[in-house]
Amino acid sequence: MATLLLRIPDLPRFDAATPVAWALVDNAGVATGEGSGTLATVPQADRVVAVAPVGHLLFIETALPAVAPAKRDALLRYAIEDKLTIDPATVHAVVMGKSDTAQHVVAAIDRTWLMGVLQWLNNAGSAPDSLVSSAAGIAVAANEWVVLLAGHHGFAKRPDGFVYNLDVGGGREPPFGLTLALKEARDHGRAPVALTLQSSPAEPALAAQWQTALGMPVKAAAPANNLPLLLAASRSANLLSGEFAPREASGKWLAMLKPAFIVLTLMVCVHAGFTFIDNWRLNGERVTLEQEMTRIFKAAFPAAQAIVDPPLQMQRNLQQLKRECGVLADSDAQVLIAKLASITQALPGSAPSITRLSVGGGIATLDAVLAGEEQRAALQSAVDRLPGALLAAPADAKAPPLAVRITLRAGA
């Protein structure tokens, strides 16, 4: 799979005529083609990796809470607020990794510049899959720093990936920014034991002057082939995250989830099929039951003309037959008991003592012991006003003198 590396020029704005240096490399990081020209002239590849000039990145060390990466990224803007002299909303920040201390290394990029770069690449059909810093291609040994000089600008890189941007003056002395960075490292007990000065061509004489000025070993070297390191960084230190993540990333997630969607769809179809079969079977049983009820109803009531609701019609006809035969229905018994209760509750004085209550053969019978003769007179008056009601003394000779029996016939 071929990868196209595009080195973004150190410019504030871009257009179709902006030249760009490119390299076409294989998986091993071996260049199979190099050149420079407008984006319309660069070759096509399976992947596009954009390399941002380190001068457009600001590296920050900040403490971050031990939370999930998604939450950490959401808190990142607030975590670096006191490290910036500008509004944190104007930068895109990415956590690059942990430093030698408990701090995290964060790379901040101007959002306006980054959006201009991506629009320039997208308009030319070279949308990047990854964006890495040009410093990502510099290998740094443990306990050493690498200083890369390019004209009047340069940078120093630590082993943990932190980068100091440097302004190189016209003289031969070390940059003031490098001197400050080394002093701060010494104050925190993490100063390098040596520096490697990379320039093209290598300058041993300048390295010797820096060694005297800084009081530490300084080695001169020429920039090495950094294509393999840039390819590795494009997968582990991609600056395109969050809202700037390539759209292809969501497409890859969808491709990964496609088998799950297929299985879920099949499960829904199978469930719908079984539900349909169950409904069809239950509907068949309902039709069979209705036909059987209709047959039984016709056999029991042959004189019925229209059969609309066999269960309801059979219940009504059964209640009618019970009344004709003098058999109380449940509703009839409830009515008789309620009428007897209303009579006894309306009596003056304390409530009578109920000794017996029975319902049968269309007649409700209530035995009670009254509280006095006044209640007997009131009870007699109430019974006389109630059709089908009769007041008498119970047949039991041992009954108390104020014992009474009230009978009430249904249908009176």
C-alpha cells in the first residue's frame, strides 16, 4: 500500500498555485518517488499523510486527570487555558503522550490555519488520513536532545516528544530559547547529558562552539532519512482528532459494524416472522372457538334468530332462565341484601344485632334482635312500605322478646 507524504509549506495561506514537496513511499518507508509541485501534479496513493511544519505547533506540558480519552479530550481546552496567552477556543489541542514527569505533552495548532490547510488539500482531492508534525521524523536517544537547524529557525526535541521552537540568530552562539530550556530542565533535574546538532551540511565547528558555550557534549550530524518515523507517527501521533478526524474514520467504523448490523437485521426479521406465525395461529384458534360457541348456543337456544356475540347472549339468556325458574342470580341476591341492610341501618337508636342472613329460592331472610319497641314500630313501618317484604317473629321459642325476622321476595 503506497503512502503519499505531503510536506505542508510554512505559509499563512494556501491556494491552487501553492507548491508542495511530496514523497511516495512504501510500507517499509522507502521512497519510490519524490518531487515538488502544485497539488494538481502530485501522484495518487492509498493513504495521504500531511506533515505540518513544527513552527505552526505549540507544545505544552500540563497535568490531566486520569479519565477516559474521550473525557480527557473534552477537558483539554480548560487544562491548557493557563498555559496560553490566547483564547483556548482558537486552537486545536491533541494529547501526544506523557512527559518524563506526571505531566502530559500536548500539541496545540491554530484552528484557522489548520482549517485552511485541510480545505486546500480537500479541494485538490488530497484529503489527508493523518497529520503529523515534522518533528515526528526526528529520532531522539534517551537522555539526549536533538537540535535541528534550518536557516534562521530550528527546534529542539526531547525523548518524550516535547519540542521547543527556536529562533536562530545570525551569530554562532546557541539560541537564547535553547539556553532557557536547558536551564529549566536542570532546575527540574531532567537535563540531557548531550545534544545532537543536526544541520545540512553537518557543522562540527559550530557543535564545538556550542559545547563550550553550553558546558555539555554537543555532536554534529546531518539530518537522517525520517520517512519511516513519519509513517509510524502517522498511526500513533495523528493530529487529526475530534472534529478534524477524517471522514473515512467513521466509514471504517461503519464497515466494522456492518456484520453486527446484518446479524441484528436478521434477528429482527426472524422475530417478526415468528410473531406473524403466532398471530396467525392464535387467530385460527379464535375463529375455531367462536364457531364452537356459536354451535353450542344454537343447540341450547334454537329459537334465537341473530347470533352476534354468543358468550354475551348465552349469559343473558341464562340469567333470564334463572329468573323464570325462581333462581336468584348474583345481582338479584346483592339487591335483596342491600334493601334489607338499608332498612336496618335507618332504624333509630343503636343498630340492631344481626343473628342470621340467608338468600335462597328468590327470598332473602334476615334475623335480628332489636334494641327496643321504638325500633320495632319503625321497622314495621319500613317493611310495610317495601313491596315483597314481611316482618314476623322467628319460629324459635327460645328467641329473645325483641327478636324479629324480615323476609324479602325477589321480583315483588
